Amino acid sequence: MFNNMYDPIWDAGENGTPVNDNNLYATYLYKVAIRYKGFTKFWEIMNEPDFDVGANAYKDPGQAGNWWENNPPPCDLLNMRAPIYNYIRMLRISYEVIKYVDPTAYVSTGGIGYPAFLDAILRNTDNPVDGTISSDFPLKGGAYFDVLSYHNYPMYYLRYWNNAIGGFTYTRHSDSGVDTFISIKNKMQDVLTAYGYDNSTYPKKHFICTENNISRKSWDDMIGSVEAQRNYVIKAHVRSQQEDIKQLYIYLLGDSKSEAEANDPYQLMGLYKKLEGIGPLQNGGVYQQQLSDEGIANKTVSDILRYSRYNASRTAAMGLPSTIGGGAFTDSIGNHTYVLWAKTATDQSEVASATYSFPLAMSVSPYLYRREWNFSATMASTSIPFENIPLTGAPIFLSENLTLVKLKDPNKEKTVQQQQLALQLFPNPTVSTATLRFKLTRPSTVKLVITDMLGREVRVVNMNNRLSSGVHTITIESLDKLASGTYYCRFETEWMQETKKISVIH
């Protein structure tokens, strides 16, 4: 810890700054915050301050040495070697200085792992004598952070004692891993709620998770496989949005060892395979980095959901059974994407199966564009019906609209979210005719297909000539010959497809 943290935080500007130069941490943090203002939103204070070498952090109340009823001993805190009061002092200095420099920034705990440590923060002040309230130390630790950052590695939790077999029952599969990840967040929230940080007495804290993953190779009795890891990373991102976790950081950018060299699970958690030795100095000026399967899956989530947010009401309308995971996501212009998977339930297996049909009441397009976990590598999409969708333990992404743009490599395509064509369909509802207005950003061949709710084609409009870039208008006639009801207009070019609903009334 820094020296002189209990010196006054502020002075009268005697040394050209508002902070007291004798308070080394305040001075250091002031300089850092000034430099990185505008680049940093979350300021995480000290990595894993509750790293425990005394084996007491996990104990329940009533057990000898537990942290719920005893403050953590400094010698048990490997990353601090200091009393809990000193950490709260560090949070207090951080909160005052960072908020002075950037009132819009958020101060966060430093990736804690134990709810009991959070309880110790919330029940103590920064009073160096005993953590009690006094005139100099008027507030407890909860006053000095906005965000609860936590770390979680589910591999340590996927078992429970089973008296019936006289041993452990294991649940080493991706859905159990994600359930554990979320359960730790909920336990942290229970502690916050007990101290009023649920908008009852004080504002509710935000959550971020700054370290999280499972290995792609199993050690001892821990979870670990390529398939489990890639499924986990997608499910963790989806569940994070569902549970209002603001940010999720996957540990690690790149493996520290090759699979042959690795001797612990943390060495094989990279979005990239081993990065050492693949730089340009070793390879004639060219990097040779290689994404792992989890890295591909992580990029797929980013490519497809980058501009979308979780839609709780639409997810509820999906009526997902307990055997199916996932949810609905919606972008700023109203396009929906659905992530679905069959929940895994067997130890050391990612095999799972289920079938799902969207409820007719949701008025989902009769044909959806399906993309797999490796979409960012394959750029492959298939059109499937909205009912009887087969699912496995690997998540899939379903979208009603698909926008594609050609890359230099004509054999590949890349999703471009938010590429708007200013596509308008009016009047809607209509009696006999409708107008489709759109803007092409490049010369294109246009086709318009009208289908009923079951996906059956009832009208096809082909443009005879290739259309130039710019604004165009198509009149759709004789709609009065169709029965009253809801139909889908699928607009297609060689580089994008978009679907809009239209109602015909008589």
C-alpha cells in the first residue's frame, strides 16, 4: 500500500495542484486521472484485494476465522498485507480524487471474489484504529464506490457433496458454469441489499466482471474442453446482459503456453493461442496470431450483438422452457436477434438437444437467418423456418434481417450491423397498394418477395434492370386480391436482405 494515505487528501493548492503532495496515493491518482480522463470509464481500485492465503474467506458465519464476523487478517491478504480499513481508505481517496477530476467516471472495487470481504467493506469505515464511525471517518466503505467489480472462475465450484453416494457429484458443463458465474453476482447483491444498496436506502450498485473464464483443457477434477469453453463464453455474454452486468472481461487475451506446454488451467484461457514467438521479428514482418475457438466465438458475439441490447419483454414473450437458454436482443432501429441453445445437464459433456418454435403471437418472420458460434470465421448464414428449430448445447443466433457487404475476398462476407437503407413501407396497413422506398449505396439487383405468416410466397416482384445507387420507389399493386391479414415483405439484393411486416385490410 502507499505511504501517507492518512495524510489529508486535499490542501490549499500550495504545490500547484488541489491534492496534498504528501499524500502519495492522492498525488499519484490525481496525475493518472488527469492523463486518462475521457479514456477510462471504470476505475478499478487494486487487483483482488481479498486474495486469501488463510483459507477463511469462504467460511460461513459461525465457523472459526470467518470474515463475516471477523475482519480479514492483514497477513492473509496476499495483495495488500494491510487491514481492511486501509483498503477503504484507498477507496475513499480514489472516490474523492477521481470524482473531482471526472464526475462522470465510476469508481469500482478491485475484482473481489468473496461476499464476506464485501461485507467487511460495508460494515467498516476507513478509521485506522478499528473501522468505527467518527468525525474524521464518518462513512462506511459503501459510500466510496459506484460499481462492484468481481472475479469468478467457475471451475472451482462445479461440484457438491452428495451423502447418497458418499462423495462429490460434479456438474462440469457450460450451463452449470454460467449458473455459478451468475450465482456469485447474486450473492454479492444479497450483501449489498442487506446494507441498503438496492435503492431502498442508497443507490443500487452497478456490476462488472473483470476476470472470468474456464479452461479448454481439464486439470485434476476441473471442467475443461474446447467445446465447453467456446459455449461458455457465448452463454456468459448473454447471461451478463440478462443480469445487468455492465461489462464482462474474458481472461485472457492470449495463452501463455501451448497446449503441450501448459501445466495449469489459466495458461489455456486465451482468445488467441500462444502469442509468444509469433510476432513480426520472428516471421518476416508478419504476425502469425491464431484465434482459439473461444476467440472466434467471442468475436461472433461481438459482430452480431454489438449494437443490440437485451430485450426482457420480448424474451418473456418467447416462453422459453427450462431446457432452453437464451433470449432476445434489439438494436436501436428495432431489429431483433435471438440467441438460443439447449441447456447442458451432463457432467463433462456439452451434448444437449431441444426443439423450439416461436409463438405465433410474436409475429416473428416465417424465415430466420441462422448463424453458428463460428460465424465470425465462416460468415455463413442459412435461412430456416421459425418453428421446430433444432438446438444443441452450442448457441445459435437467429435474425429476421441480414445485412452483408462484400470484402476484398469474394468468397467471404462480413456482417455490417446498423447499415440502414432507409427502407420505408407505406401505407401500412393498406387496402390495395403499398409503396416501398429505399436507398441503395451501390448498384444492385433488387427482388421483393411477399410471404404469408407461414413463409409461403404469395407475390414476387423482380426488377428487370440492375438499379443504380440512390433512392428508388417500388409500387406493390393488387394487394386487395390477398386475404386480410399480416404478410412479410422480404427485400433482397445480392448484398443484403431485410424483412418488414405489412397488414392488408379490406
